[in-house]
Amino acid sequence: MSRRKALINLQRLKDSESELPILEKSLSNIDKYSEIRSENTDRVLRHRYVLIMINGMIGVALMCTELQLSWSVEQHSLEINKSTKILRSIIFILNLILCIQLVDYYLLLLSEVTHDWLTKRARGFRVTRINVLKSTKLGPLFWCEILVCSLQPLPFVSGEYAWYKDSKWGLLMWLRLYLFCRILRDFSPVYKLRFHIQKQLLRDIAPKFNWTLSLKYIISIAPILTYLTFTLVTLAVTGQWMYVFEREKNELFSFAVSVYISFLSMITGWPTDTYDEYNPQTFGGRSAAIVACIFGLLLLSFVIESFARLTQATSHQRPILNLVSLVEAQKKERESAARLIQLVWRRWRWQSSTNMSQNRSMFNSKEALFCVKYIEYAKTLSRMRRERRAIQSQCQESEPQPSIIEEIKTTLSNCEATKSDDLTSSKTIETLQLKIKSLEDNQTIMLAQLNQLIQMQQFQIQIQQNQHQQQQVHLQQQHPQAQSSPQQQPQVHIFNNENQFI
């Protein structure tokens, strides 16, 4: 008997039925343990990414300072002096630290994903920094972040000015603003309570807990504050972008003027030729004005969409409006049916009071007029009836369902009530860990005993076969004439999978 068959037979024993209720009772504790473990991991990841964001924003602030110090008012051009060299070297050191922080962040993230795999190979998998670089799932995202965070003006340069030594390359460091998207996702209540939300939405498909869902949740709660923050950030970035390029062409183009031009581009939707005195002339300045114009149109569409949402009926008002439209449709249906009945009555009364033989042509024309009106009124009645049925089915079957954001709001209110109970389950988790360890120890002991039983059974079967062969040889020696007769095959006793003796 193989080891696999023995394990199958062991699982079918009746003695294991008494252990099943223990596992069913411990499922809730296991879920709580996994939730608390994931919450602790999320807390560490949030703390690490806050440090990453602070490091990245310090680099952006140093870049802005370096752009201002490298500008020579007398020569009206950029120059590489001692202060800019020091700032570039500091930015380079901070970038190295930032790359190390990203590697450590993805190292913890990959280890958490690896331990979630329930395979023997994953338990023996060792997470190292090389594995982070080779990861197929997190590797592309990691390399994209490294590429964006490594952008900076070229450090350790000196000598005459060249295009690759230009300080304006530091404007690419504004791409680090993407760090706020992950901060927004990590600190949003939707992402913090995603496990509780998944429990509440067992029958439905849970949404993807990314930064877009967190942004939608924040916009639904405070739309004006979100749009105002986005507008100020856009004005700051495009204003500095325009100022750095346009100050080389126009001395009067200060930072305040560039912010004002960016604001006008966002409001009016006209990126260039705003005023004759402060007209962007360089390619970089015009590009900044165009970007400000595009983001201004985007914000305008957001404002229009939020205003349209406010003017629409809410989920509580929509059934009332459907009921009003149903009453109006029923009234129109009754009126069209009454007109049709009146037409049929007038036709019958006219036919009974008029003799067809007196004026045949007049009778035919009047009859044709009645037929045309009858067809028209019948079509109107059928159309009104269809509209009434559609509105009635809409009122009964297609009741307005709350959106994903509203569902998440309700689940958040439910999750906050149950979160206090989950925090008090640390003692049960400790006892659960002890039970799991004891179960693992018992399992190893049972496997060792099972191996010993299998070896003893194989040894006994081998002894029986040897005894049977010795008996056959002894019988052949006593009766040599039995060799000429056909030999009967020995009967072998076999145990099948159902533990039946054959």
C-alpha cells in the first residue's frame, strides 16, 4: 500500500469526524488573525511610504532652490556656481537613499505576497533584493518608480554651460507628485477597511481598492476642497515651469506673472496670446500654458458634472418621480381609450341614423373618415399602454440601486462598529496560534506513526510471500509427479481502496 492511499484511508476514518467542529469554530479566529496581520503590514507599509514621499518632496524643494540660485540676474542666464554644485550633490545622495527605500518597500510587499501562497515551495522561498528586481508582478512597477525618482539635474558637473548641464532638467522631478496618489490610497478609510468591506459584499463582486476608488470616495465627500487643491497644485507646477523658461526672454516675467498667466489659461481656455506684454514666447512657456489650459478644461468638466449630479434626483426622490410619471401615463392611457370609445359610439349612432341609399358618396367619405380616426386612436392607445407598462416595470423591478461609493459609505459605518470587537481578539489569536502549533506537532507525530505502520505492513506481506514460496517448494519436493499437471496459481490477498479484502 502506497503512502498516498494510506493518507486517503486515514482521512476517511470516523475518528476524524470529531475534529471537524473544532476547525469550523476556528475559521472566524483564523480570519481575524489574517486581518490583524494584514493591518500590521499595512501600517508598516504606510509608514515607509510616508518616508519615501517626504524624501521625494525634499528633493523637489531643493530642485526649486537650485533653479533659483543658478539664475544670474546680471548675465541674464543660468550658470553653474558653488551653491548649485552642492545642491545637486545633495539631491543625488537623496535619490540614492530614495532608491534604497523603494527597494525595502517592495521587499516587504513581495514577502507579504509570498507568504500568502499556500504552497510548500513558497514557504521555503527566500525574499531578497534580487528577487524584487526579478519579480514578474511587481518588477515593472518597481522599475517605473525607480526611473521616475532618479530624474534630476546632472550632478558633479563644472566648466562651461552645455545643454546636458542645464538646470531645467530638474523640472522633471515634478513627476514625483504621483507619490501622493499612493499616500491617498493608503490613508483613505476605504483602503484601511477593505477586508471588512469584502465581508459585507460576499455575494457581490468587490471593487478594486486602488487610488482611483479612494479619489472617488474623497470627491464624493468633499468635491470643492478636492478641486481647489488640484487647481492650486496645477497652478504651482505650470507657473514655475513657465517662469523658468520665460525669464530668459522677458525680464518682467516674474513668478507671480507666470502664475497669473497660468490661471488665465485655466479659466479662459486660451493658452497663448493672452496679453501682448506677457505673452509666452518660448516652447517651454507655451507648453506650460497649454498644459494649464487642458487641466482647466478638465476641472471645468468636473465642476459641470458635480453640478449636474446635484440637479438630478436622489435615490430617495427617484421612486417618487417614477410614481408621478406612472400616474401621468395612466391618465393619458385613459384619455386615449375614452376618445376611441367615443369615436366608435359616434360611428354607430351615425350609421343608425343615416340611410346609405340616400347619398352613397357622402356615406363612403364619412365612413373612411371614421376608419382613419379609428386607426389613429387605436395606435395612440397602444403606444400609451406600452409607455405605461414600461414605467410600471421600471417602478417595480428596476428600483434605483445605490452606487459603489454609497455602498462603501454604508459598509464603512458598519465596519467602524465591528472594528472595536476585532481589536479585542488578540488573546484569542494567541490561543489560536498555540492550537495551530499543537495541531502541527500532532500531525507530524501521526505521519511518523503512519509511516511505521506502512513499513510494518510491507514487512509482514514480504514475510508471508516468502513462507508461501517455501511451502510450494516443499510440496514439489514431496510430490514430484505434480509437476507434469498444470500448476494452479496461488491466490493473493489484496486490499483495495475501500478497505475490502479480496
